[in-house]
Amino acid sequence: MLGYDPRNDIAINTQQVFDFSEDSSLAIMSALANELPRRLHTPENDGVRFWDFFDGICNESPATSEQVRSVLRQLSLDREVEIHDPDKGRRRPGVKIHNNDRIHLPRQLTFDMGKSRAD
């Protein structure tokens, strides 16, 4: 499913034509991998339902929901995001993401400034 409303193209990102070649797909996936964690950041870090998140970004990117899911799955494997089911149970990294799953940034429990414990 493609989340795309052509009426908003020029006003939002000056993009007039979508290119669905393999090179474009790789570029989209790379851009998503860099952008999605930043877009998920909220002070409360309470996460967002996948479909609400996708709905909020669909007019800013030519990415399909499956491309966004794929990148989020990889980010979960890389421990850059966490996926929670609707009952707030944490899903294993890399699993299929459903519309009602919540996407969270992982909580950082400690901050290591590169000093060893002996310092």
C-alpha cells in the first residue's frame, strides 16, 4: 500500500514525479534508515502506533508502508528501535510489524563517556 496524496507533493517537498526503480528503492530505504529514528524521538518516549506513524510521514516520502516496515524491522535488529504489541509486550527484533504495534526508541539506561571503571 502506498501512502501518497499527490495534492500535497509540491507544497511539502517540491517532488513532482516518483521513480520506482531499484536504485530509487535503495535510496529510499537508506534515507529512511537515517530519518526514522529521529522522527520517533519524543520527550515521553511512549512510542507511536505504526499506522499513525506511517500516516504522519506518508506525504513526505515516496516510501511504501512495506518499505517503512522493512527499515523498522532492520532498525529493531540493530537495537535502534523497539517494537511493542498492543498489550505493551516487547516483540523480538526483526519480527513482522503490524499496524497496531507501537514503535519506541530504546531507553538509554546509562551513558558511558569512554572512561574505564578503574579511572
